[in-house]
Amino acid sequence: MFAVIRTGGKQYKVTKDDVISVERLAAEPGATIELGEVLMIGEGAEVASGTPLLDGASVSATVVEQTRAAKIIVFKKKRRHNYRRKKGHRQLQTVLRITDIRGATGSRPELGAADGT
């Protein structure tokens, strides 16, 4: 079973026991959080998608650690004007381990509700 979730302005396809890095969430390491913005749930060939979200679906995750991403360099230059600016940035991240995916009716996705049948 997989789910497509939205957090931090990005979408992630996750399955149980996946470890993902997302934008910083306010939670301590070891805490369990619920990600309620589920866009799609699927199992094999059966897929349920929302418009845009699935009602009642959620994904549980455990916070592994709060960390920072690799440094990126922001360099600006205007040639022939002696203008150079160098700046670095490290994005704050939260590392999550997906523990459970729940559909609208429990563990299985409600497959007829998305298309009206």
C-alpha cells in the first residue's frame, strides 16, 4: 500500500517503513505525528484519489531527528563591475519514518468514493 502526501509545499509518495526528509515540522524526536493531507492511496492496481484531498485518510509517522540539509552556495556576479556576492544556506529538515497508512474506512482505501461510483 502506498500514499501520496503533501507537506511543506511538496508531495511525497510513501509506503510503510519509508524514511523521508521533509521541511521542518514542529515536533521532538521520537514523537508521533499525523499527516492529514493525503492526496492519493493505492494498493496494487486499485487507486483512490481525492479532489484534492481524501476525506478521513491519514498517514502516521515517527520523528527520527531534526537536521539540516547539505549546504548550497548562492553566488551572484556581474561581470566587468567588480560585483561578487557569495552566501551559503542550509535548509532545516525533519526526518520521518512512516509507521501507518490509513484510508478513509480504515486500513483499505475506499475505492468507489473518488470517482462517484
